[in-house]
Amino acid sequence: MSAAPRVSHTLDVSPLPEYGFGHRSLLWWGTASMMVIEGMVFAMVIVSYVYLKGRAPHWPPSGPSPDLLWGSVNTAVLLASALPNQMAKKAAERFDLAGVRLWLAVCLAFALAFNIIRFIEFQHLNVRWDTNAYGSIVWLLIGLHTVHVLTDFLDSTVLAALMFIGPVDEHRFVDVSENALYWYFVVLTWLPIYAVVYFGSRVS
Amino acid sequence: MSAPQKRARDEEKRPRVVEDDARLSRQAQERQRLELERTWANGRGFIAWLAETDHKVIGRRFIVTAFGYFTLGGILAALMRIQLAKPENTFLGPDLYNQIFTMHGTTMMFLFAVPVVLAMGVYLVPLMIGARGIAFPRMLAYGYWMFLFGGMFLYLMFFFNVGPDNGWFSYPPLAGPEYGYGKRADVWAQLITFTEVSGLVVATCLVVTIFKLRTPGMSLNRMPLFVWAMLIVSFMVIFAMPSIVISSTCLILDRLVSTHFFNQAEGGDPILWQHLFWFFGHPEVYIIFLPALGMMSEVIATFSRRSVFGYTEMILSMTATAFIGFGVWVHHMFATGLPQLGQSFFTAASIMIVIPTAIQIFNWIATIWTARRLQITVPFLYMASFFFVFIIGGLTGVMLASVPLDRQVHDTYFVVAHFHYVLIGGSTFPLLGGIYFWFPKMYGRMLDDRLGRISFWLLFAGFNLTFFPMHLLGLGGMPRRVYTYPAAMGWQGMNLLASVGAATIAVSLLVYLVNVVVSLRRGAVAGENPWGAATLEWATSSPPPSYNFSPQPTVASSEPLWHSELAPPPLVGLATDRREVLVTFLLDAEPDHRYEMPGPSLWPLLTAITTSIMFVWSIFNPWGVVWGSIPIFVTLTGWFWPTEKKERIKHGIHGRMRPSETLP
């Protein structure tokens, strides 16, 4: 060390805490990076949708637009899931294990309901992915979002299981908090996708 | 808790300056180093080798692997030059030639140029910012394995005659289901998926490391320019790669499950592919190029014995390049017949990018001009050659940005000459110089100066001999991607010259390799700071210990090793019995909290294996995506699941926790 031998004073960091929530934690930044990457992915697909739409004489090229009912029901479910999600996040940030367990379980119930309705939603798109380019891009948009909901459902299940049976320390509470942040991302990205899929073919 | 109590508690949790700290005594330091070594070392044996998570080891493996692929890509280039050395040659057939030029481009872009510059960042960034390690070391290991497996997969397929053959940009409809027979285009698309995953993972690790693990005192405006370059590049990866994620996914969906994204007949559009591809593809050029600029700044500053002229302008220029780099992609598509206004816009943007590049070049010239004492070392020669080689490439770039000229030489060897000058001049030359510069840090021994100079001059001569004639060939009308040409075209002499040049490049790289191999055993021992450089990676032993620094230095200037009179207090108080690092705040790197890094693990490797199985499976059967995801889920769960041994449970598993009252 160049300066060390002549220096006798030090900067002692041992009093510092061993974790931090929000933007103080590394995990928050990792999650943020993932959200930017996936947000860009969604944005590129939406741009492609608009591009293809701009080149088509009719949109949808044939057949009706997607039915509004199930997509809208699912949007409501997803928006409502923000409440238990926020409760889980808050419980984690005050290290309330019982609260975390409760609200994580409620979140999982919402995510499960959403996935089931999503299955029905697919059957009311009124187009197949291999019908034409319109069908391809609609399926890609919803398909990508479904992958996100599914993976988040699965990893939340693992996290919930861990909070019930596994060894728990502060970092697990940071995990719960960041997991909740990611769920917000899944909820918020759905809104533009919902608008594009269900109304992109209704407005000219 | 009342407000004053809370404030008092927060006050207790601040770092404090300790006068006459006994922990700096030689015995205490010795003891601490032994403990750190025990904690951070990854152990010996094959399993430990596979479980490695040290950023220096992974970074070195990354670099070596990338150079392995570079060698393969170079051999392919040599085969092409043999084929083109004389007219109507029958050394390679057209089908194999198509595979070879596609493999060459794909290898050099996706398996060499991008991974190797990111790998330099992986090795150097944590050292330059004075950190004990990198953020998310296991994810980094996963990124490395994905990169390794992706390249292995590509070459395995190539040896089975299933190498991609549609060019490194794989345009539909040629690569689509209608004309792209067999699995060749699928192999390309899936290789892209491997490298995307790897690139995005590494970029995330670097951003978080640079933002959160800088040692106290290293505010953003004291970061070395190489670290700035890596930060900007990582952001570019994060914003550009999603575009190729989508385009390669759409391509493979078109081919495997009959979607119609690029199928004109069903409302799709092949031009959409070109937009998506180049929205990634052009920033990719800057992703390759900016880290090289960072290396240039470090090397030029070191051998000029002064800080780089115009530090802030350098950062602003790199940032501007990154931004404008996202607005020029259409200049790759001038031949597709776009609206006039669009062409004008992209011409203007492409020419505008000259401004920030020129600012940097003038700043380096000013740095060298006002050098305290200029040392013309081998790394400096490599950097100086940039001024010649890259500027020629940049000038032809300005020419190509104008639509009429671009239409004239589109798809000719003029373009081949241009991008080799830009990419080799703008990235490979500085990279080879950078390797020469940091080799003593990585391996503890100096490279041989004489062999280094021989290798450099051979490369410089060979490079210009190979690629300069290609400008003339292109202006003479020779198209790219043709496996041969008739003798009557009169292209023979120039082509032969280029092939002789290629042989010279091969010899020069061989000399470089011999230099590395010989110096690894017999090179002069480097010591901490053989070049007398200013940045923190030179403040620790060569090669650095597994824990990088002890004690961790703090900084009070942007050239800490040149300003030892400022003598900032070193850091103490991080645990030595676990892998603890200091997390700091983003802007000014003030200490925030201590954080325990995960140690070595086999899960990243296992997850990379399951991911690879899924990727390859999906080429042959779309259901591979579904069934192949199950093992990935299992390995990811295993990765995430904490083991009792590893966790330090400070509180009961049940009940309400109040960490503030129980923490030490």
C-alpha cells in the first residue's frame, strides 16, 4: 500500500449495519437492471407491433379483435394484487416474519388466479400465432408477459417456502422487499401491453 | 423509538476515524492477511476449480476463452484468404465458404470482441475501484459458463456441417423458414441467445459493482476513465441487447412454430428484422470500441506521466457517443429504399458521432503533447497505432454515412475494409496493448519487450497490407461474401497482397503468443506497480491476492498512487472470517453498509448446464422450452436456497425481529 506505512489513522467501518433496503442494497440495483432489460424487451415488441400495424392495410388483417372481458378482468386482478404486494414489502421492511408469511401467501393466491385467467385469456384472442403477422406479434406480447408472471409466481413460491421452513436472516427480508419490487414491474408493464393488445386493433 | 433515540442510533452506525490504530501494525496486518486468505481462497482441486467465483479468476478465464475463440475465428479468416489468394480457386466450395465467413463474423463479434472487453472489465474494475470483489460473483460465473458453452455449441455444430451460413446478421428471408434449410440458422439464433444471457449478466454485475462497491473517497468524478468506459458500455449492453433478444427470438419462432414476423406474404416484414438487428448491431460497435478508449486513456496517462487532458470532456464524449450510437442504425440499411427524410436524418446522426470521437482524440494528443516524460513502451505503441488505423476507418465511415457513396459501394470490399479498420484499429489494437499493459498485474511477470515490439510491427504492417487493398478492391467492384472471382476481373494482385498480409498477421499473433507463454515462466518479476501507474489496481501485489487488498485503500484524488501525500486513511473493520465487502453510496462513495458476498458454488455451473440443455433442445423441438425449463427451475432453486451452514442466523427463525437491537 503506497500510503499505508506512513499513515497511522484508519477509517473504521465496523459500526456500519450489515444490510440495507431499497437503493442501498446491491440486490435492488440487480433487480433494477433486470427491469430495464425486460422493459426494453417489451418496448421493442410494442414498437414491432406498431411497425407491423403501420404497414398493414387492415388491422387485424382478418377476424375480430380480442374479446375485452377476460383481459380486463385479469387487469383488475393484477392491479388488486398490488395491495398484498405492498403489505408484504412493508412487513419485510419491519422484519415482521408473520406478516411476510401472510402477505406472501396472499400474493401467491393472486398470481395463481392471474395465471388461470390468463389461460382463458389466450382462448379469447380470436387469432392463432401462426395465422398471420398480427397473430404472431399479439401472442409474442402476451406470451412474454406470461413468462414473467409465471417465473415470478414460481420464484415467489420458493421465497415463501423459504420464509416458512428455511433459515431466515435479514437478507431474506431484503429478498422479499426486492421480490415485491419486481412484482410491481410485472403489474406496471402489463398496462401498456393490455392497451396495445386489446385496443391497438380497435383504434385506427 | 423516539426521534432523538433514532438519531443517536444512526450516529452510532457511522464509520469513524481511529487515530494511531493498532490494526495497522505489521503483526496485525500479517494476521489479518492470513485470515483473509483463509476466508476468500476457493480451495484446490477440480471441484473447487468448477465452483470458482473470484472475479479475477473468472475474468482471466473469460479472456483466455475469448482469445481461444479469436484463434478459431482467425483460422477461419486464414482459410478465406487462402481461398481468395488466386482467382477461380477450388480450395473451399461455396457452401463451406458461406459457413466460414458467417462463422468468422459471428465468432469475432459475439465470441471475441464483446466478451473480451467485458472480461477486461470483470478483471480490472473491482481492482480499480478498490473493492474486495465484484457484485453477484455467482451470477458472473454463470455468465462465463454460458459464454463458454455457447461457443462450444456453435463450433460443435459447425463440425457437423450445421454451421450458420447466412452472414453474421442472418437476414431473413434467406435465414427464414423458406430459404434457410436445415438447422443452420437456428444454430445462429440460439448462439445469440447464449451470448446475450452472458453479456447481460456481466453488464449487470459491472454496473452494480461500479455504482455500489467503490471504495470511500472514489466519488464518480474520481473514477478512472476505464471504469467510466465500462460503466457506459454496460449501460449500452443493457439497452441494446434486448433488441437482438427479440429479433433472434422472432426469427427462431418463424422457423420453428410458423409465426410470420418476417414473412411478407402474411403481413410480416423482413425489413423489421434489419431494424431490430441494427438497433442492436450499431451500438454493438460502440460496445466493442468504448472499453478500448478507456484502456487508451489509462495507458496514455501512465506513459505521459500526467492525468488525461480534459477528464470531464472525455466522460461527456463517451456518453455522447453512447447516446448518438443508438440513433444511427439505419445507415446500415441505406440500400433498402427508405424515405429520403429518414436517410438524411441518419446521415446527419452518423456524421455527428465524429464530434465526440474527435474530442477524445484531440484530448489524447494534448495529453501526449504535454507529457511530463513520454515513454514509448509496447503498450503505448499499440495505443498510438490507434491514431493511424482507427482514423482511416473513421474517415471511410464518414464517407459511408453519405447515402450516394454508400449505395455505390454497398456490399463491396470497401465496407469490409472500413469495418476491419474500425474494429481492429478501434478495439483489437488497444486491447492487445491493454493485455500487454495489465499482463504483469494478472500474472506477476512482465512480457518481453523485444518480442513485443517485433509482434507489434508485424501486426501493424500485416494489418495494413491485408485491409488497405480491400478499399481499392471494393471501389473496383469486388462484392463481399463471394467464394471466388474470375481472373478477368483483375482483382488478383490485390487479393494476393491481402493474403500475404493475413499471413503476416498470423505470424505476429504467433510471436505474441510465444511472448506470453515464455514470459509466464521466465518473464521479469513485475512487482506491484511496474509501469508507475496511478490507479488502485497497481496498489496491490501482482497477481493480487484473492481478497484484492489488505487493508482496503481509500482515495482522495483521481490518481491515488501519484498523490500519496494526501494519505487518506485505509479502511479497517470489515470482517475477516467471512467475505465481507463495503457497500457505498452511488455518487460520492460514502460508506453505507457491510455486505457478505456469497462464496464458491457449483450451482452457477449446474444452472448453466441446464440452461444450455434447454436452449439446444428447443432447436429440435419447441416443447424443449417447456420441459427444459423444469431442470432450470430446480437448479435455480438450489442456487437460491440458503444452507444452514452458510447462513449466520443471528435471530430466531420465529417471531418479530429487531435487528437494530441485536446487531453488534
